[in-house]
Amino acid sequence: MNLKSILTTIAVPRPNHSDTLNTVIEYVKELLTGWGIQFTVQDFTLRPHMQLLVGYTCFILAVIFLFFILKKRPVGAFLAALAIPALLILEFELFIPVTSGIITRPGQNIIMSFPAAGAVRELIFCAHIDSKTDFLDHIQRARVYQWIPAAIVLGLLMPAWVLIAKRYSLLLKKSARVTTAALAIILVLYWGMVGLSFGGYVFLDRESFGAVDNGTSVTTLLALAKNIHDGKIDQGRSSVTVVITSGEEVSLQGAHAYVNNRFKSGTAETAVPPFLVNLELVAQKGNMIYWEKSGMFLKYYDTDIELRDRLNRVWKGISGTEMDSCEKITDDSQRFLAAGIPSITVGNSGLPGPGMGGFHSPLDCMNRVVFKNLDLMVLTLGRFIESYNKF
């Protein structure tokens, strides 16, 4: 099993709106078929330009807001301002397509099942196969997104100011008019920056290869699946499910489809309790890490402490060091955590080096991959499965 060859084939630009993603998914299917590993394919409706459509809708709403502010129409301005958080909540928190459903295409998840006789638990391993190119990387985008709550509050307060100012003729003063217009223009520019952060890829001619985000994670799970199939890992009484999702980079759509289909009640009511280990940013430089929380905009869920402690014991037994932690992430585990499934996301820190920077850009290429860490992650997950036979 040549992991470098596998990763090299996967690590090509494969955004959700491209035919290349379908080509890479077909390659994974052929690889599994050649290994004799049975799998199922889950089809779902993918909204490949979700962030772009939502982001630029927010910008258009901001322009409408500016128009009503300049025309001194507070009701219209309030409705336009209110539509922005409503759209974000519906699309990103409730997974209800409002504008993102305008463009759709078929999406696919690949699911491998390794049942155990007399199973008392199910261990689910997940990683996304799609890549993404953005105008800004993760760290740069976070600096833009941190102002979203303030922008929403300001947008909702300004119509009230216009209403009061009209009543008491305060806008007859030039300074009040200029200040009001300037604040509204700043909001438009800010939502334009958000739109650029969401959908700036349409202006770029170079794409991310998605080597570490998240080709290495997919390669890790393929190696893990082959080791289980070949009997190199003692599952004990743990059934194992390996899920390779698409649509993660457009608001976790593949994981959402999997969880909704698998746990139709919306909660994890199964014959045996499921646990999720999700992989992100595997096999760059640095120590193994886990993220403390996973979420979207409004709600973040805590990672499972027992999974963290078990993985930490396994990793320490292999490396002699304990895992490091990062504060929060938006990833596929959020969908599982929201369904009440104990979950954790693990990867590598990227330190010393770029850390979490440089993703969603051409910098995420094969040069970023540390194959020793890829091998260590495969080993760690195998021993994690076997750890349930010991403690």
C-alpha cells in the first residue's frame, strides 16, 4: 500500500463545484474495489456554491439597507438588516437552503462498514474529501468573521436611530447625516468583505491542492480500512464505520446528509452506542492535536472527554508526548455532536511552521505533508480501536 501514491492522486484541486471531485471519488471507489473492501455510496443533493450565494446575498441586503438609510426609511432598513442574521441562521445553523439552493448538483459520501460479532459499540471515523480555495485563509477569515455579531447589532440599531432622528429633526444637522451615512457605508463595505471571504474564489486563478485539508485524512482512513479488512487490527467487540464525506467545505453538507439519514430521529438512538473520531489537517508538521469545540456561528459543542483521554493515552504510548489542543473548529464533527453523538476531531498542529495558516490556498500542497505523521496517525487509530479490548 503506497500511501504517497494514493495521496498524490487525491491531492488535486477538487472543489465541490468541479468535475475533478467526482473523478477523485471514483478513484477511491476503484481503489476500495481493488482491495476487496465493500462500501456503499450515499447520494445527496449538494449545494456547491453555498457560501458564495449566501455571502453575496448578505452584501446585496446591505446595499438595500444603505438605500433605505439614505432615504430615511427606517422600516425598510430594519427589515433589510434583520434579513441578514435570519439568512445566516437558516443556512448555517438550521441547514435550510434559502439562497444556496439555487444551484445544486449530485453529491456522494462513501461508507465502509466493518461489523463485529456481539458488538457493544460502534466507532465511526470520518474525513472529508472535498477541497476549497478561498480569498483568505482560515486565520484571516476568522479576523473578518469575528465582527459579524457587532455588524448585525449595529445594522439593527441604526433604523431605530433614523426613526428617532426623523422625529426630532436631528438629521437636519449635517454632522448627523454624514455620520449616519458613513456608518451605513461601513456596514456595506464590511458585508462586502464577508461576501469576499465566503465566495472570493471566483476571482482567483490558482487553486488549493487540499493536500493536508483534507487529502491526508482521507488517505489515513483508506489505510485504516485496508488494515481492518486485512485483519491487521483486532476490532474486538467494536464495529467500525469509515465515512468519507463530500460537501464539508460548503457547510458540512455531506456529514449533515449522513447523520440525517443514519439517525432519522435527529439523535443517536442505535442498538449500540456510536462514537465519532473526525480527522482534519492530518500529517502536516507538529504534534497530534484535538479541538476543544466544534460549531458554526451561534453554538459550539464540547468535544467528548472520554474520547480525548483515550486517544491521548494511545498517542502518549506511541510518541511519549501528550496531545496539544486548539480552541475551536468548524468541521464535520459538529453534525454528529448536534445529534448527541460523542465526538472528537484530531489532526496535527503545523508547528513549528504555519500552524493553521495557509489553508484554502496553493500553499496546501504536497510540500506541506509529513509522511511520518501520516503513518503515525494510521498507527494511532488502529491502536485506538484495539484499546477498547484492554481498557
